[in-house]
Amino acid sequence: MSDQPPRRVTDIHTHVVPAAFPASMSGSVPLIEVRPCCDCRRAEVFIDGKQFRTVTNDCWDVELRLATMDRTGIDRQILSPMPELLSFWRSASDAASIAGHVNECLALMTERAPARFAALGMVPLQDPDLAIRALEEIMAHPGFAGVEIGTNIAGVSLGDARFRPFFEAAERLNAAIFVHPVKPVLRYPISGPPALDALAIFPCETALAATALIMSGVAAAHPGLRLAFSHGGGALALLLPRLDNGWRESPAVRQAIAELPSAIARRFFYDTLVYDGETLRFLIATFGVRQLCIGTDQPFAIAEKDPLARIRALGLSPDDRRLLLSGNAARFLGAERR
């Protein structure tokens, strides 16, 4: 097994699907089921009895993942669940059972190649008290750096007061939080193929989630909380000038938070998964070169195929390039404090 120590390039946005789910989670209709395809290289994921996605075996196969990483120049992957596994829309007990199994699979993968993998687990955040207990268990495992959460929790904003104790616990436990869109609250009726939900609605959902954490005061109340937003923060960079102007012109907005929304946004982290060099330059100008980390969405079909070429094309200084390749990820993951 290729398990070399260098960590020059860290990818914070990759996903895992377990190879199977326990029969104990199956009723008349299994909550989640993974059915191998006849070619032994792919599997079909069924959620609540309905076919959801075809995935490749590197969703769970450590050797295959390492081969892809070596081929694309990635030294370390941060593993997180396929977002549809997060299960915030289910009962807390069902979500906790699914989380326990997924977290166990993540732990096993990190143990197979600890120099190459770390994990962001999942918690049943629809029950914040249960989620805090699960987070404490996750952070006791050396392979975990934090958790992945959705942009909303069963339709409830991340800025809602009920989640404040969870964010307080994450700050206390030094847990990184990666925010990924799933089941958007706003479902604009786009005319076109189903894939447009992920392509067009997800970036808007991510921007709204970040805005909620800014304007609710959560981010200001927990300055040690480390949050990263997928897909470059979605549309957030384009919203910030409007939010800043609202802060300047509206006393009510200034009462909500004591500083410009853009100043708070520049303390968040963002991945580089925007598929375009000029857009990436814009994000660096907006958020700062210290806040972006490589993200690829491996091993899904939509993944960035050559993230290092995208970074090289920016023409950054060696120091700034090192920040994007690994330095910022280390800060997001809290490596210097672990």
C-alpha cells in the first residue's frame, strides 16, 4: 500500500460511500442500500428503495483511492460522507444509526492509511444534544478532524438558535466543520434535466447557509469555530457587496452584527472547486489567499480532474501556492492544535 508521509497537497472535499449497510438498517424498504453491479467496479446506491446514484468502487476501496491520488498528485484526502447519507430529514434514531456505520467505515479507511487520509464524520444534527455526544466520540478518534454538515437541517437554517450549543461544542472540541449543500430549502422550478439542481441551486443554497451563519451572529459568537464551504462558497462572493452595503445603510443590520459581513466571511474557508481559473482568482481577491483549500469532489463524475494544473495556472508566488496546496487546509483542520 502506498502510505507515504509527505502532505504537500491536501484535498479537503472528497466523499465516501460504504460498500454495504447492515441488514439491521433494512425494513420492508431499506433506508440505504448499495448493490454491486455485475462488472464489479461500480455499485448502485438506493435510498428509501429508489435508485439514487451509480458510484465507483473507489468510494470505499482504499487501494483504488490511493492510486487516483498518486496519479493526480494529491498527498492527502479528507474523507467525508456522500451528502445524501447525512440523513438530517430522518428521525434522529435512524440518522444516528446511519452515522454510526458511516463513521466506522471512515475510521477504518483512515486507519488503513493514516498519513494519506483524515475524516470528517457525520452527526444527527436534527437532535443537537445527540449530535454533540456523537461529535465528542468522533473527536476522540485520531483519524477524525471534524464533521460534514448540510446547508440546512431538515429545512431549518444553520443560524437557528437550536444549533448554537452544537457550534459551541465544535469550537470547544477543536472540530472543523465542512458545509455541503444537500436537499436545498429553495427549489426554484428550473426547466431542464434533474442535474440542474446540483449545478445551479446548490451554489445558491451554500451562499444562503454562509449568510445565515454570518447574520445570525453564530460566526461572531464563536471566533474559534472553523467553517469551510464547498464549491468556493457558491454565490457568496457575489452577495457580499450587497450585504456590506446593507450593513452600512441599515441600522437593523448593524445591530445584528458588529462588523461588515465580508470581514466575517474572510474568516471562513472555501474549497477551490469552481472549475475556472478566473473565478478562482476572484475568490482569492474576495476572501484572501489564506482561506482557500483544494477541493475536488473525488471520486464522483463531477470531480475536478487536474486540480494542480488549475493552481499552477494562477501564477501565484511559491508561498501563496503552498498555502492553497496544504497550508490553509492544515489551519482549517486544526492540525497545528491537534
